[in-house]
Amino acid sequence: MRILLTGASGFIGQHLLQALLAEGHHVVCAVRRPRTSPEPRLTYIHADFANDTDKSVWLARMNEIGGVDVVINTVGIFRESGSQTFARLHVETPRALFAACAESHEVQMVIQLSALGADREADTAYHLSKRAADDYLASLPLRAYIVQPSLVYGSEGASSTVFRTLASMPLTVRFGNAPQLVQPIHIDDLVAAMVGLLKHRLALTPGSTALRVPLVGPQAMPFTDYLQALRTAMGMGRQPVLQLPGALARLMAKFGRVLPGGLLDEDALRMLDRGNAGDPSMTTRLLGHAPRPVQDFIRAPGAERSRAKLGWLLPILRLSIVAVWIITAIVSYGLYPVEASYELLGRTGIPAGLQPLMLYGAATFDLALGLGILFLKKRRWLWLAQLGLIGFYTVVIAIKLPEFLLHPYGPLTKNLPMLAAIWLLYELEKE
């Protein structure tokens, strides 16, 4: 079949694309940044869910492609950012796309990737926006499957990376007293089940054109048990659980939205408290076998364990270096006697007239380094700057103030592990 796939550059979309090609389908990927492909059954076209809210835009695209049999929409966001809003990406543009599909004489089926919980009890912006598009699709005279997965696990998935990191920490936190049931499904099972919809075409309810399909793992479990299952699969022991009262959990969630990379906010906590579990029978039917359990999610325990630990150890290392630079700056600004600092500068050959400039200039530079590490996204060059600065300080002090080199507390030799830590961060920092 010829399939129009939206969201092909996303985590689930990328996996689904490969599965569709493996089945022999022709796939047209609607993405913001089209590219050429050597695969003859794969083409890319431009589409922008933040702007393409008019049905006519999608009709024109389908006419240009010609002969679209199936449309699969996998576009989705967990948090809004700039023009990437729930209203545009989850509601307005999908509705325009679905309306175009209903008007087309060629589209036989639409598969909409929604979420478990996007139903009548939905009370968060994420679930409500997904439900709005689902309900609209279900109202059209068009065969449709609304796929509703629970948590999706994949080794390279953003949320899966966070959950593995949480599972590898010395302890975890339970936010409140709700059961917080989840029923994770592996990404390979999810895409296999979605591809299965193209083959099996599950029977629709009489009088309906759409079917909601929960795709879940074999067993529902509390979220902290999910983390423990991942931890066990990585070859680690029991993880202590710190229980937080509901009021304190909700207070922490209020601040979660401002934390970079954090998944916890008020809506996420409400969704977690509500639970995320369903009947696995449809998943089993589509796969032809039971979905894999959590203990089979981890394929390389040693490597995953190391990556997971680095997920929280590296931020601690970065923050410790931030603290070194900022505390050094504060001490240099006057906590350490200024005259004593001038005396040390004088012994290194700095003229008296330049000593205030050198002292406060160096302190300000130290402060800037600390803040740069803390707030800049592209900071690889900062690690090089620190290596050069610390190396320069170490050589000058070793020559001009040799007592620090031979001091029993090792104030200068301790620069060696500092240099090693910074080098490590430089090598691991993403470009």
C-alpha cells in the first residue's frame, strides 16, 4: 500500500517507518525538513503541523502524491513550546488532515496515534487535546483505528532514558498515595501491532466507523515497580522508595515545569495518579503472541546500567564544577582577605597597579564560567576554556609559588582530577 506517515522523524514514527518498509509498503513521510532517500519506496514531502491547519493544504498534498491508501498520524508532544502547541499539533491540524482523508476517494483507512487516558475522564491539556482529535476522527465516514498506548519503552526514547536513569539511582520517590498503575509496552511490540492493523483490520462496532485500540504490555504495575523491574533487568538490587505525602508531591510538581528535561509537572502527576493501564487482549491479537514483559526490555544490561548511571552522575559532576567556579569567584571578591590576594599576585610578578584589575577580573571570569556551564546549551568550548585556564594557573603557581605544589593538603595537585573531570565532560558533551 501507499501510506502517508506524519511524525516520521519522531521516536515512534521512525520505528514505524522502518517496520512499514520491511513489510513492503510505499511510504510518503510528511516532515518539516524533507530530504532525499535512496530507498525507492520512501519519499519525503514538506508539512508543518504548527501551520497546516486548513483541509485544502492536505487535499493538495494527497493529490500531489496520488493514490494514498492509508494515512497514519504519529505527531505528538508532551509539553508545549512556542508554536508547538496542543491546539495546533493535536487538534486543529489533525482535524484538517482527517477531513481531507474523508473527502478523498482513495484513502481507505486512518490510524491515529493517541494515548491511553484520552477518554471521557480526561482532565489534562494533553489528554483533552488528543481526545478532541480522536472524537472528530470517529465522527467521520472513514474507517479509523485510534491507537492508545500506555508508556512506550525504547532504548533511545527520551522518556525511557529518564526512567532508566531514575531506576539506577540510589533511591526513588513515590509521589503521593495513588496506585499510579502503568502498563509499559516495548516500541517493537507497539509498531508491530500498528502494522498488524493493516493486515487484520479488526472488526468495528456495528454502526461505528472507528475503533479505539489500547496497546499495552502484559501486566499493569505501580510506577515504582516499573522502575524496579527496569533496575532488576539492568542487574541491580532493590531500590529504596521514599514516600512523599500527596500535598508535598503536588507542591514539587508545581515547580517541575521549569526544570530543564524534567517530566514531572502538575498534569503529569495527575495522569500518573489516574493510572495508565488497559486490556492487553487486542495487543496480543495483533501481535499473534503476548507482548513482552518489562524484564525483557533491557537487551544489554551492562551497557544500559552504565548509561543510566551516567544520566545522573554527569549532572552531579557538572554542578560540582559549577560550584567550584562560583565559590572561587565569591571568595576572591572579598571573603578571602584582599590584601593577602594582592600579595600572592605580587609574588607572581603582577605590578601593584594591575593587581585589583587582575583579582576582580579573574573572579568575574570564574563567575562567568560557572554561570555559562549552568545555563548555556552549547558549552563544549567552555570545557576547553577551563582546561586551558586551569593548566595555565597550575604551571604559573608551580613556578612562582612552589610551596603550593609541595603543600601537604595538595591545593595544586588536586587540579589533576579536576582537569580529568573536565576532559571527561568535554569528550561526552554533545556537539
